Amino acid sequence: MKVVITAGGRGTRISAVHSRIPKPMIPVLGKPVLEHQIECLHKQGFTDITVTVGYLSHTIQTYFGNGDKRSPATGKPFGVHLSYVAEEEPLGTAGALYWLRDKCKEDFLLLNGDIIFDIDINRFYQFHRDKKGLATLFTHPNSHPYDSGIIVTDQESRVKRWLHSEDVRMYCPNRVNAGLHILSPEILSAFATLQKRDLDRDILQPLIATGRLYAYDSPEYVKDMGTPERLSSVSSAVRTGIVGEKNLSNRQRAVFLDRDGIINKHVGFLTSIEDFALMDNVADAIRKINDSGYLAIVVTNQPVIARGELSPEGLQEIHHKMETLLGRQGAYIDALYYCPHHPRKGFAGERPELKIHCDCRKPKPGMLRKAAQKFNIDLSRSWMIGDSESDIQAGLSAGCQVCFIGEEPPLNAKSFPTLYDCICTILDR
């Protein structure tokens, strides 16, 4: 699969730190961002790369050449074939694709030149092929969804809404367009003339109406370095090895969290979005999980669905509020699983098809095992944290280490007064 990297940006927000080099050439631990990207592509066998260049383009071309030279930073060969498309005047984030109409005859990977990432590209590509869409976005949760484009999908991962940072929002899922895309060559038919184009607004967002724009959601590491603060963050993540570790080809570690009484204040059976409120310091605790490289995954029994007391759509809105409140404090959930079943019958308005004995309702470990299969999680190196015996039993049955929040822990579990105390202890050991 051919790769196209858009590297023509100047980087106005980070100009206070680096103003005399193109944004993709800003160094992260001694190597340009673009070199980090090329290394990630090369190690997975993607070596046919076209780079669109603009601002101070000679800096990029002199450093990399056509890809057959050695890195000035490491002394190692780049091991790729590079070609360039030069913008004589700024063409936005997509205008330069006009020059690729006759060069991309098959699906191709398009990525922003200002992101540090390490993802399993073949897994991403297989998802795109299975969906048979025109385009697939790579989405993920991040620590600043309030200033990012939010992607809302249906159960088939088809994009239904695209909310830009200036759009009016209430409660939204924390799923952000990460700057990696797999596109069908059919997309290039939209480039009949050479003109300035915005990739998101002019090319991708109009595809929503076709039903052939999909989102591949993953917790793998992708982060732009467009501000001094984010540059510091990605530098730290590269230095500690978190960037590479979170590639899903590697075994992952997770912290599984019960919801009621752990993340939000316990109010009995929660059926009203107005009653949802975060526990004190829970965002601080989850942010520590995010920074540690562990996945933060919620696993919650929600029998209110089977009992007919709350619709799946209503539960989704509650979870959107949870993600929004956490996101405002720089924390995020990588994934969420809920069990809608309840074994006992006899409730007015109940949903008979959900009144079953299942493998996902805690104390059964089904939700943890489902997450483990999807995200390649090593359950023996993961934790289950809850406030009930069923939480602890589910964790033990899955092979996890367990922690109990509250007094009188069951099954000899470790006990902590709050989630924050627990996370500080088990992750800072």
C-alpha cells in the first residue's frame, strides 16, 4: 500500500519553539517527527512514500533525499523510496492530492506530517477492506477533545456526525480524528482542478451522506506535536517507550474499572443523565492510567436495559456525559463494555430477549475477555478494580490482579479508600 504524508505545514502554534524549520522537521529526541514516521512505516514494510511539501521544502528534501541515504541523526539507512509533490503556493490540507490522481490506483494511507504514532497498520487496513468504504478515519480518545474534531459513529462504525471544535456541543463521545486515513483512489476523482482544499471539510465530511465513511477506533498512540506542551508530551512518551508499546501487535496491559461507585457517584440504578456525577479525584486517577501506558477500560453491568428502565440510547448519552466530563479534565476511557442482561424476570416493561443468563454479566469474566481479544491484552498483567464481590470475582476469573474500593474487601482483595489511592499504589510500584 502506498503512503502519502502531508508535510507542507508551517506550524504557527509551535513557532515560538521552532520557527525556522518546517513543522514535520521539528526534532523529537534528536530526530525529526517525519523520521519517526518513516521508521514506523519502514518496520512494517511500507516503503513507497510520497511526501507533499511546501514551507521550506528544501529542508525536508535535503535531509531525506529519495530515501536511499543514511539518517544524519542515527546513521542508519532510511530504507524507503521517497518522492515529493511540491506546493508552489499553499493548497490547504488536501489540495496537493490533485497531483496524485494518476499515481494512486489502489487504496493508500494518508497521514498528517505532524503526528507521532506507532500503530498496527495492517490491522487498520484490514478493517478498511472489510468495510469496503471510500475512506476510513483512524479515531482515538485523547486528552483534549474540547479543541478537537469529534467523530460520532453508529454500531457498524459508520460515521454519522463530524463535530468541529467550533460547533456547539453538549455531551459527546471522546473519539477524535487522529490524522491517519486510508482512502480509496475513488476519492481522487474529486480533484478535477488544482485548488486549495481542506481534507476534513471539503473531502471527507461530505462522504457521510454516502454511508461509506468509516472510523477505525483504536487506543494506540497517536498524538500531534503542534503546541509546545504537546511536543513535551510526545517527547516523554517516546523516551519512556510508551509510543511503541501501545502498538496493538504488542501485548497490552489494562486497568478494568467498574462504573457506579468507582467512576461516578452511586445513586442506585442510574437511569437519569442528570444524576450522573463523577467521584472526587476520579479524573486524576484515570489520567494517571492514561499516562502510564495502561489501557483504561470500563466494564459495567447495566441491568436497567433488560428491565426496561433505560434505553440503550439513554445509556449511551450517560456515557457520553462521562467521557465529556473526564475529557474536560484531560482524562479518557480507551474502551467501554456493558452487559445489558438480567437473569430474573417479572419487571414491568422488561425486554424479554435480554432476560437471560449470559457470559458477560459480572461475576462472569466475559467483558474482560472480549476486551482482551480485541486489544491483545495480557490479563495476567492487568487489574480489575471495583466495589463489589462480583467485580472482584470477574477479575479473578479472567486471571487479573484485583483491587477493592471500600471497606471489608471480599476474596482477600487489596483494599483502598478511593480509586486515586489505588492507582497511585499499583501503578507507581
